[in-house]
Amino acid sequence: MDSDKSGMERLRQHFADEVRSRFAFLSDLGFTEIEATLALVRFQNLNGDVEVGVYYERQSYELGITVTHGGISCSLGQMIRVVEPQTGKEYRDFAVTTESGLTEGLERLVKLTKRYGQRAIQGDLEFYADLEIKRKSWVHEYALDVLVNQLRPKAEEAFRRGDYRNAAELYERIRSRLTAAELKKLAIATERDRA
């Protein structure tokens, strides 16, 4: 246990140096380092209106990046999701527990940041406007996902019990997410409720 703990301490001590090395491309974009800890390295552009933070989560050991412009922060997953919605939806930060993993993880983070984060890093106002619009739809999608997870089993149970009115009402509330089989059950429940 103690060796694991000391290994993580050594890893954290190398974190800031590794970030400086891997994210050196930010200096070419006019960024300078403004803070470095065992778990976070922050950079700011010359205008002071864009910050990039590369972090190493203490609990989950995940590496990640956030970009902040005008008080609006976005994660790498959100940056990816703006550019490639499905890829971004599936993206997860990666956990690192070894020095080789740190090197590999930061290389991957740099590659993804260069591919998907350029507009955010440049403070592109259209990107941030698009991000705000998409965030609203993501919130709506998430709320619908939660509702579907809550109502689907209740609708199935009501249909099994022969409570067709309740089944139809529940299925109707999540109609946009129904499978072909569930749409058929909705039609049957609606028909039987009217009978």
C-alpha cells in the first residue's frame, strides 16, 4: 500500500513537467503558464480572456483539460461533442496510474486537444455560442434519458398487468425513444383502453 502511495506521489511530481513538455504548443499560440500544482497546470493567453487547464484528478486518477473563455468552461468531451457529436458523447477521460500511462495519456490528450479544441483555445465566439446552444439540447437529452429510464419499466409493468390506460400514458410520454416493439405495445394499449 505504501509503495502504491509513494508511486502516485512520484507520478504527481512529474505531472507538471510532463504537461509543460507536451503542451508546449500552447506557447506558440500566445499562452503562458500561470499556475502549476501536483494536479493542475493552467495557461492563459496574452489577452487574458482564455485559460487552458490540464488536470490530474486526485480521486479518479483521470487526466483532462478544460478551456475557459468569458466565464464559459468546457471539457475536452464537450469540445469533441461540438465537432463530432457521437464521438464526443462516447468520450471519457482516461485514468493514469503509471509514468508510462501519464506520458501516453498526455500524448493522447494533446492529440485530441489539437484536433477538437482549436476553436475553443482560440476564443472563437461562434464556437462558444454553438456550445451554449448544444448544452441546452444535451440537458434536454439527459433529462429525457432519465425519464425513459424511470418510465419504461413502469410502462412495461402496466402493460403486463393489463392496465392499458396507464401503459399508454407512460409510453406516450417517452414516444420519441420507443423501440418498434414498444410502439406496437403503445398502439395495443391505446386500442384496448378505448375498447
